[in-house]
Amino acid sequence: MELARSLTLALLPATLRPPCRRRRCGLPLGLGPLFSPLPLSSQLRQQHEEMYIVRALRQRQDWVEGWVRSNDTLVRGLPILVGGASLLAALLNRAVSGIAAVTDASSSQSRADILTLALSVTDILAGLVWLSIRPKSISPVVPRGVECKRVGTGVSNPALPELLWTWDSLTTATCCKSLVVVYGGNCVLQIGVAAGSPEDGNAVMVDAQKFMEGSLYRSAMESKKQSYLANLALYPGRSELPFLPANTQALILQPIGDKGIAIIGGDIIRGFTNIDQAWIAMIADKLDATLSKS
């Protein structure tokens, strides 16, 4: 019986034979070598080569950036040097070429000289603009004030660790130097650098009721959105924050639910990034859930 079956299968055409189990379990025949994975050693070698190339390109980019930064004046004056050299070369070529000094529109040499002169003057003017306009360097400042740590009398024991954790997190991850939390009409926390009183030199206390009557508080609570004053010196509402250091550079007003607000002062202009702002909004939701229970 088995012999007859073997003979029958041998006589059948290839298209009528039953599919092979090996083909059913693996890739189609003839395509295996195209999809065969590289040996492990080849993959590791390729990864090491790619990492080496990326590291080399990054080092080269860092070197160029460092050189340009350390030779800022030379780089800015480079168009003046190139334009001046081109201008002198065009004039010298005109003088030694034996062509008349009068410009002749029909002469190709005259047209080329005019184009060269125009490009040289453009380079010189670009270099002058680069030298006259320089980006203003922004660096952190030292807040002028006194260290302060005041906790409101109505703060519960579970809420106090949450407030202190918020302060530690903000000072560690952002440019925050001052933090004031007003909730339920009272100042529940004033910590960090505060403005010094001219009378006794102590930290100026936060008048929560007076602050809540100001435009900064009302606009933030009406919009229920975070208000970011990237350069506090440009805003007239600075006078509503006498408890912050006079040289506070940036400010975030973050509503805490419907009952409070967090006032976060920074020591550098535009020091709070988009990630910082989103993270502060999430912390405000956490504080609202904690303070609402106290």
C-alpha cells in the first residue's frame, strides 16, 4: 500500500502534489536567504559602527559650536573681511587688465565688475549688521530679599507635607525661588526668598485679601488658566506683588481649583519651559485635591 502511494505521488505533477509541511511552517522556498537575519556578531558590529559615526558627528558639531562661540567677534566680522577682499580684488583686476575705468555696458568685464562690487558691498553691510546687533545674554540673578518660611495656621497635618514637597520639587526642577500659595482666602504657605521690610528687615507678609482684589488674581481666576509672565519687569501688575523680591524675573500664576492660586517666582527671564508649565498645572490639581480636604 505504501509502495503504491509513493509511486502515485512521484508520477503526479509538481502543481498537484500536497504542500510540504516545511513550506507551511516557514518562509516560501526561494525567499529564505533574502530574509535571513544577520548573525549576532554582524549586528553588534553594525550597531557599534553607527554609534561611532553618531558620536563623531556630535563631537564635531560640538567643536564647531564651541569654536564659533569662543570667536564670536571674528565670525561676525568675517563678512566684512570677505567683502573687503573681494572689493579690492575687483578694483585691482580692473586696474591691471588694461580696461578703461569708465563703465561700458556693452563690455562683459564691466558687467562682471559691477556685479562683484554689489556683492562685496552687500557682504560688508551684512558684517556691519552682525556686529551691531548681538543677542542679549540672559543669566540668572540673585533675588534681593530674605529667606522666609511661613505656614498658615489653618493648614492640616496631611496638607503640610504636600506643600513642602511642592516647594522642594519646584526648586529642584525649575528656576523657582519664591512660592506663595493662597487658598480659601488665606495665605497657607510663603516660602523661599521674600521681599524685606524696610522697617525691620523681616520678610513682608502676604496680604491675601488685598492681593485677591488685584487684577492679576482676578484675571487668572476668571480664565481658570495658568498665567505666565515671562519678563515680569514689563508688566504693570508688578506692584500687586510687594511680597516678592524686587528683582523677580519671571512669574507664574497657577489657579488651584476654584479657591486658590499659586504664585511662583523665578530668577531668570523666560526661565520656565513648556514642560515646567504643564507640570506645575498638574501639581496644582494635586494640591487642590489635598487642600480641599483640610
